[in-house]
Amino acid sequence: MTASDSGAAPVVPALLEVRDLKVHFPIREGLIFERHVGDIRAVDGISFSMARGETLGLVGESGCGKSTTGRAIIRLYDPTAGNVVFDGVDTTSLDRSGLKAMRRRMQMIFQDPYASLDPRMTAGGIVAEPLDIHGVGAKRDRQDRVRELLATVGLNPDYAERYPHEFSGGQRQRIGVARALALEPDLIIADEPISALDVSIQAQIINLLERLQGRLGLAYLFIAHDLSVVRHISDRIAVMYLGRIVEVAGSKELNTAPLHPYTVALLSAIPIPDPVVESRRRRIILKGDVPSPANPPTGCRFHTRCWLRERLGDPEVCSAEDPGLRELSPGHTVACHFAEQVDGSAEQVQAVGARPAAGAAPAAPASRPEPPTHPQVPASA
């Protein structure tokens, strides 16, 4: 009996499945006779999936392995172990020709709009390069396609003959977006595409990406360290810490009911646009430095900086056993031994470090407001 016969919803295969992905970089010593003395475990066993047309936000501190994950998925870095299955094909086993064909459907927007564009090429040449490499269309057709793509991202098609140094940072990133769209991909990996831009320009690029997704049905893996941005654009969010994913949930649920102490700490760093609420709370300041990925802590990797562990009296299980991801509610997975004791509510996020004024009665916890919507701005800005 099929799913349709039984009345159940058909199972839609994921566009992207990442299974136990690891990316380790070797540490070597010696000038003449090199010895392998260890590994930087940049990504150390992560798994997630993405549906067609979905935006998955991947967030965490600098150095947690976010960008390495994106580059390993698109095979700019070769994975040490694990599988990356794109539309049913394991890309980790593809040869050079197979990888080239796969990259027509999987493209990347890089973080730095200044370093990711060749200064010796015109904007038109940069956007046309993927078409040239894959032999798409005749020369005249490619020129028309370049003008169409520049217009799509809000640039004057006549700018095709200009060089990168003649554009602003936001305009350069639009060129990078146009290049990523040239081959009509199904998935775009956006590696912190707005971190090098001014706030007003960030809003423009976010709005552009959302419009393109609605028009073209794109899926985004949106990598960033700013949860306030990620929660606006993402359907789901995965939080990374020291090479591991520690929590995955829908965007709204993660922001209103976080279940991992690290996620709670990240959310506490986001300013609340309410001066009364903001004055009654403080950030959760994580103690100590981020451990080295060459020698990560045993057990839970976050236990050396965990504020919840301190409150619970330093339970030994945190340093002895790896918690692993487990599903605590539909679609909400977390890697914490004591996640049930994290009152995953906006009230706790605000009250963890609340300091009421001397002599004042304790204030009732206020709910976290919905994230502000990015203003719509002219596409040509």
C-alpha cells in the first residue's frame, strides 16, 4: 500500500543531506622530516538535511566550523569522513567531471565582496565566467544572460564593462549574487554574505536574497554569526559550537524557547528594542576561552564554559559523556544532558542575569518581541 493509498502525506526527499561530516586539518611538525602530530577538528561529525526552497541558518561563534562546513559541502574542501548527499547523489564519491556537473546546481556566495571578485576582470566577465566554464549558450546568448542577471540583482546592465574597484561593497556583493545565479542552481551556500557590509546595505542584500528565493525557488544554507539576522531570513536554525551542532529548531521556536545553554547565551547578546526590559537584564557572559579544536574537551564540548552546569553543581556526566543530539519536541533537537532543565522561554533568556534596581520589586518577566523586519529598500541602492 502506498502513502497515497493510506492517506498519509508523501515523503518528500531532502535536497541536501549531510551525514556525520568531518573535516580535519593535519598538524605537522619538522622542517625536513614532517611528522603528523595531531588534527584541527574544524568539523567533527555533524548531520542535517535541507528541503527544496528552504533556508537553513547555520550560526555560532567565529572558529566553530560554519564556513568549513559550507566549503566541504560544495567540495572546496575534501571531507575527512562522512557523506554529503545532494538530490540523491553522494558528492563525496564524485570524480572531477561529476563534481563539475554537480556544481551547476550548487553555488556559493562568499563572505568578502572585495576579495572574492577578480580585480582584473570586468563585472560582466565575472558573471559570465560560470557560463563560459560550463559551455552554456553561444557568446551572444551569454552576453544577454549577463545583462539579465545584473538587472535581476538591481544593477544597471551597462555596468557590465566596469571593474570591481568601481563599485561599492554592496554592489560588489550583488555581482557575487549574480555570479551564483548564472547557472540557475537549486542550492546557494551563503557564507556570511553580509558581515562585511554596512547595516543599511545588509538589509538590501537580505531583501534581495528573499525576493530571489520567492521567484526562483532557491534553497539557502545561510551561514552567519548574528542570530538577529539569521532568525529573520531562516525557516530553521542550526547552532554550532566547536565543530558540532548543538541545537536545531524552527526559527521562531529557537528564538522563543531555546533548549541549549549556548543558544540561550547567544540570544542574551541580542539587544531588545525596549529600554525598560533592556535595563533589567544583562548578557550571559561565557567564562573562559573557546577550547582548541585540536584538543576539544571530553564529554559535552560546551561544559567548560556552561553557566547551567555551574548552577547544577558541576555534574560529572557533562565532562564524561558526549550528550549527542536528541529530539525533545517535533523538529527540535538538542545536545545537552540537562536540556529539560533549561526553561526554554524568552522569560529565562531575559531573567538569567537580571539586576533590578535597589529596593525595587522584582519585575514580571517580559516576553521577547518579534524580530524587527528589515526595511524594504530600493534595489538599485
